[in-house]
Amino acid sequence: MPAHEGLLAPSDIADLAGVSRAAVSNWRKRMSDFPEPAEGSASKPLFAAKDVEAWLTAHPDKRKPDNSADSSTRAWESRLWGVANLFRGHVDVHDFGGLVLRTAVEFLDGQPSLASRNVSQRSVDELRDALESIPREDLPAAIDGLLERTSRALGKAGGETGFVGSRTSTLLASLSADVDSGTLYDPACGIGVALLQALDLGATPDRLVGDEISATAAEITLGRAALRGVDLKLRITDVLRSDPDPDLRADVIIAEPPYGLRVDPETSLLDPRLRFGIPPRSSSDSYWLQHVVAHLAPSGVGYVLTSPGTLFRGGAEAKIRRNLLLGGWVRAVVALTGKMLPQTSIAPVLWVLGESKPSARGSVLLIDASKVDAPEGEVARWLADEASLADVPHARVPIDELAAGNADLSPARWMLAEEVDSARLVADFDRASARLLQASTDLPATVRHLEPPRIASEPPVLTVAALVEAGAIEVAPARPPRQGDPEFEDRRVDATAVRTRNLVQVTPIASDEHGPLTQPCDVLLTTVDKVRALVDDEGGHLPVGSIFRIRIVDRTKLDPHYLADVLAGEWNSRFAAGSGIQRIPVREIEIPVPSLPEQRAIHATIDRAREAKRLAKQAAEAADSLTTAILNAVRHSASLTSNTTEGTTQ
């Protein structure tokens, strides 16, 4: 029988073509020659890989031109990803990466690859054939790509032992990339991402050592090392329960241990590694710090990622921090940004451990990188050259000060130790003063022209339903967006945009009268909790969620800006219904309808009132900024007097 050559899910096709999944959905709907699903279901279709590759070849414009893969690489990528889909429903996603890696190692070693439970021999043979088609030098990267996708699919569970492409592993690898001899050690190596990535970045240690508690993760680590021809000494062991090699001394240690593992007190009381204090039972973070210090060579350095609580929690951890500080073992602490870890939003912190250098003895470098977008690419440079920290909040704080009290090492707590820029404080003060002066000048003039509009007679009050029936307006709820149309991705308007009166800027687009996009002067409305409305003056937006679009058909009867104002009249709140989140039925909203000139006069007055509100808010914000500048100047003993060529200005 001919080889199946694999199946591709829509997400696989998107990755191959370098486009979004929505684009693939769009092709399926609009391109009549797009391949039909070969297997799967209506909600989860699978396409024959050879058919998809043939279609992409026939439509080269559908593949992103900046896709770095050449045609031969795309061919084996397509085949490998396609074969991977043959195992869907037969192999647990936790085990799939290990299966692929094991098959690759068996192929390199010349050993047979045999089927296992729930997996057919034919599928294993096709996987092996696909792996054999990959050039030897590309095989490690190909396997890593599959492992990365598997880990990301697992979410939190996939991050427990590390995953290829991890930002934290990239950080640790960059910090150890300059190792040119000695021992590089990771006591919690997971699947070996940081260790092997360090080698990819140029590290050349004489000895590579890792510890890992999970046998499954260790198997993957050894397989990844074998594909690279790397000699890795890996031990499957529980480092916290017993030290696997008390005599080990490493020149560089990197570690990203799991957060908050519980500690067994029976195994820790007599542990010689814990010379700085016994960790609390609730968290092993400070245990890992002491394990790293215990295994550093005389001039070695350790880089350990922990949760931020390790920096400030009291009790036993405060004692351990103080002893590490007084012993001269803490070189630096870096607070990192959030979302660096796939399994948690907690922002990690980096400990730099090792005997202090003579030039920095008696102090610790604290860096607050919590607002830096990609610190993983910067930390190594910051630590190597403190002059590069000019644009990052940092401080070098004496150990005696840090060890006092709770020995809190949170970098943000110590940033005031840095000198402030007096010129910046003066500029902040001057800017706030100018804004306050401008707002206080413009506000009286705006208020002075606030006059009540004149209404000749009692206007008729009509409901939205009556106006629709009379043909004066059209009301339409938000429609689902067209799947895969990239023109609509940045045009969405939701309830938040209407509440804040902030529509995204869009470029003009042609749309038919009955299309989903707004036309100029359409009114956008949300009735959740209370009525809010605004006019889309330019059009070209896509209402989504709880938004309604009102289009005025007869402009001789209604002004759109007046309509948006009056829709939010407080009298309509009495129609709110719902036991939880209350909504006001759109068709029941009441709208007074005076003459068109009166509508425009009413809106003009309301518009001036809104401008007065904006100016008052600007004045309040400027006053707050002014207060902040003054208080900061007092705190830092800075003068808010600036000298100019015309004299002294206060």
C-alpha cells in the first residue's frame, strides 16, 4: 500500500504557509480548488499533506514571501507535521514528543522502531520515513519544533519541565553562553532546554551535568543531547531529598526549579547544604539557592530563577537571605517582567550567586526590569557592564543596609538609592504647570458659552421600535466577523470602545449598504447596565459583542449626534431587566424628537458640556502631576528652580 504521507490540521497549514489560522479558514471558504478534508470531523478537519503542499505550490502568493524555509525544507516539514497527525487520538499529547524523539534516536543508532500500545506499526514506519527524509543537521531543530508545539498545547502542564522556545531558558542560556571550560551544571534541567541552548549559543564547557526528578523528562533530555552529539551526564534524582554528588563543584550553575515545592523536614535537618538556614516546609525556593551555593567552584557563579516571594517573605526565608548577604554570596538580583513563563503569569526574579568580586565587595546590584519588554536578551549585557544600565532602574546597595530588618531584596524597594534627575523633575513640574494653566484658561471660556437650548413646543416621544416601523432608522445587532478576512481584524469595536468613546483609527474601505461594517454617521450603542452611544463619523468599523448599530434612514427627521446623546437619557434606565447583568431592551428606548434645528442646538450645548468635562479632567490630572513633582523634589532634595538666559524661573 502507498504511504499515507500524513495529515495536516488547519493550524499546521497556517504554520507551513507562515499565515494566520484565520487566513487558512478564508482559503477554505473562498478558494474552490482548496483540498477537501481527508479525515477528521467537520469541526476538526484533517487534510492530506501532499494535497496541501500541491495547492500551496500552485498558489505561491498564499505563502508569506519572508518564509525562510526553502522548498526542500518545506517538503519535509509538511511531511513530518502530517505524519504527526496520524497519532492523534492514539498517543497522549504528554507522550507524543518522547515517541518522536525516541524514534529519531533509534534511526540514528540504526535500531528498529517498533509499535507500542494503541499505535500501529504502519504509523511508526511512516514517522521513521519522515524523520529519515530530514537532513542530519536539521534533525535536532525539527524535533525541537515538534516538542515546542506539544508543550505549548499542554499549557501549564507543558511548562513544568521546560519547553523549547521558553523565554526563561533563553535567559539562562545567554548567561552561560561564554563558558569556555570547566563544568556547566543544571540541578533542575527538565528536558534540557537551557543547557543545550547554551551550547547552541557558543558555550564550550569541559563537562555538562544535569539532574532531573522526572524519568520522562530525563529521557527527552538524553535524546535531544544524542541528536546533537553532546556528552551529557544526567542523573534521575530528587535533589531536595538527597545530594546526588556532594563533591561536585561547577563553574557555572543555571537553575529554573519548580516554584513552591514542599520540603520534607526529616531530610533537611542534617543536610550540610543548608548552612544558611532551614527552609520552611511550605516552599523549597531557598533550598535551591543553598544547593547552588554549595556546588559552586571557588570562582563560580550561579543563576537561579525563583518566584518573587523569595525576596521578601519573612520567617526562615528572611534569615536565609540575611545569612547569604552577610556571607557575601549574593552578587545581584534582577526583577523580571511577567508572562515569561507559559504556566504562570507570576513575574520571576533572577538571583546571581557567587563570592563577590573585589570591585563590588560589600554591595549588591539590584535591577528592576519588570517593565522591560524582553529582558532575556539584555540581562547578560547588564551584568557584564553596569554602564549599560543607564536606561533601566537599578541600584547598588550596601549589604549592611540590605541585611537590616527583613532583608528585603525586592529591587523596586531600593530604587530610591539612585540619584534622581533634577532636570527631569523640573521638566515634569513645568509641563504640569503649563497644562494646568491652559486648562484653567480654556475652561471658563467654554462654560461661559453654555446656554440652554430653546425648544419651541413639547416634542413627540417615540420608541426605537416606532422609529424603525416608520422607516426613520434601521437597527442591527453586531454580526459575527467574517472568518479569515484580514481587513477586519483591526476594525472591531466592542462595548469598551463605546463606553470610553474611543474608536480605533481605520483606513477607508468600500462596503455595500448591507455589509457588516459601519457607514459614516452610524450610531453605535450598548445597553448593558446602562445605555451608552456614540457616532461613528468615519465609518469602516466592525461592531462586535453586545454592540448595536443604528443607521438613520431619514436625515430630515433625525441628527445622528443628537440621537447618540438622547439614547443615553436617564429616563431609559427604568427599562433595565435581568437578574444578574441588567440590559435595556433597545426597541423600548424612548427618544424625544424635536425639530432638526433644535436637535442640533441641543447637541451643541451637550458637546460644550463634554468639552468642559474634558478640560476639568485635564486640570485635575495636571494638578496631580504637579503635586507628584513637588513631593519627589522634596524627597530627593532637588530644586524646582530652573535657570534660563532670561533669569531664574520658579
